[in-house]
Amino acid sequence: MQQPQQAWEQIYRNCSQHDTWPKDMIISLTRHYFQPADKPRRVLELGCANGDNIPFFMSLGWQYCAVEGFDALCDAVRSRWSGAA
């Protein structure tokens, strides 16, 4: 039997758990609490998965930093956002 970490790593390597859009709740909360006229901000996303929220925060001009614990997802983010990583 696989360990949970190995099982999830395999799921992510197979790309069977990837989204391509920012999360609606992230967009709603950001727009509600931080008006566009606010100064640029910094974002630390813990568990960024394959980086779905990166384009949203970059479009706001915010500094973005992420942490992800799965190698497969880190590889996906580096591949997808090679100029930003």
C-alpha cells in the first residue's frame, strides 16, 4: 500500500488534479478587502498547487511567493511560469 504522500504525488504527476483558473473565493475576498487603488501588496500562498492564482495576483501588480510540498506540483509551476520562478 502506498503512503499518502506517494499517492498524491502520483495523482499530481498524472495531471489528474489540475485546475487552470484562479479560485473564486480568492478573487472575491481580494476584491472585497483590497481595493484596486490600494498600494501593491505581497502574497504568500501556502500550498499553491499548480499555480492557478499566480496570474490573478500578478495582474494586480502584487509580489507573489508560494510554498508547495509536492515535487510534481513544483515542477508544474516551474514549467508553467518559467519566467516568474
